[in-house]
Amino acid sequence: MSIDRNTLVFFDSSCLIAAAGSPSGGSGFLLSLCGRGYLTAAVSQPVLLEAQSNIQSKLGEEALTRYHNFLAIVPFSLAALPDKVELKRLGKLINKKDVHVVGAALEIRAPFLLALDKGLVLEVNKAKLEIQAISPGDFIKTVLPNHVDYTSARN
């Protein structure tokens, strides 16, 4: 499957937290690609709030500043949450704490949900939804090489 600059990747809060803590890691690299226009980043307001709260309480001011810098540099598409009926349906497939994440990613029609939570990745892929959940590292290794601008994106 070929991907390009318009390919939506939905970031779970775990990836935003990881990028704030280690901007040179996989999550930070993918956010930088989005900031440079090679991919399109998507999030929801609850994901942003969850990430900020965790960064503030666990990683401190320096990481919070990096997080705010990512927010300023990356042109995020903001996903709406689906209606209660859809959230209830998803609640039968996905653990309750992550229903809002998966629901928003599906609502914006992102083909990829980036998450560091292995349990979430397994649940989403097992549910056979219209989205592939994948870790940033696996995305970089298996999906990114299919980018039409892969050579220039790596630099």
C-alpha cells in the first residue's frame, strides 16, 4: 500500500508523551515528518489533554515545552468524537479507556492509529476495524518505506 503526504496518521497520547520525552525517538521522528509535510497528523481534543496532563505530571517542564513546540509546528487535524451509539458499539470491541481514541481515529478516517500500548494495538487489529493500529517503530519499518517520497523524507 502506497502512502503519501495526505496519509492521515492518528496519534494516541502515548506517542505524544514519548515524543515529548524523547524527540529523537520514533514518535518524535514521525511528528517531525508531519511537521515537514510528509504525513498528515491527526489527534482529538481528549488525546491532547491526556498527553498534556501526563507530560506535566510525569516528565516536567522541559518535556512540556517540547510538547507545546510540537503542537506549534505540526499542523494537526482535529478529529471529532463519534456519537454515543458508535462509542457504545466500539466499547464492545475495545477496552473502555481507549474507546474515545479509536472512535476519533475512525471518525476522521485515518488508516493508521499510532500507539505504544501493545494491548490497544492488538485489540484494534483483532477487531478488524477500518484502521490499522501500529507502533511508531513498526510503522517506520514496515509502512514508511512505501511512501512515495521515502528517500527525501528520511533526510
